[in-house]
Amino acid sequence: MKTTDAIIKRIQQLCDQKQISVNKLATISGLEPSTIKSIFYGKSKNPGINTISAMCDGLGLTLFDFFDCELFKSPLDD
């Protein structure tokens, strides 16, 4: 699995768990919806750690919480 695909799946998992939309995630994270949508639609091939950190802040998670899941426990392709 590619790193970007794993990040997309993780964002989807977290939105599902919190029962929020991607737009709501953008709002609570202080990000533009287009920033998150660009990750989902493949325009952003390498989402920055600052973007992921902002999403974590909005969700009340640490970066460790974000990456501590099965998606990131095996080697990823780039």
C-alpha cells in the first residue's frame, strides 16, 4: 500500500469514528476543505506533517494516535 493511500484510509477511519464529514474535519482543524480534498483526490502526493498535525489537533489526537494503527505497522510503498 502507498503511504498516501494509508493516510487517506486513516483519515476516513477517524472521520467515521467521530461521525464527522471531511468538511467538518477541515473546519475543526483550521484547514481549508480543499487541503483535505486534495489529499483524497490525489493532488497532494505527499501530505505534510503540519497538515496531519492540524487534523490531529482538530480531532483531539496526537500524531502517535494517528499513526498507531494497523495501516502503518507494515512497510509502505512510496
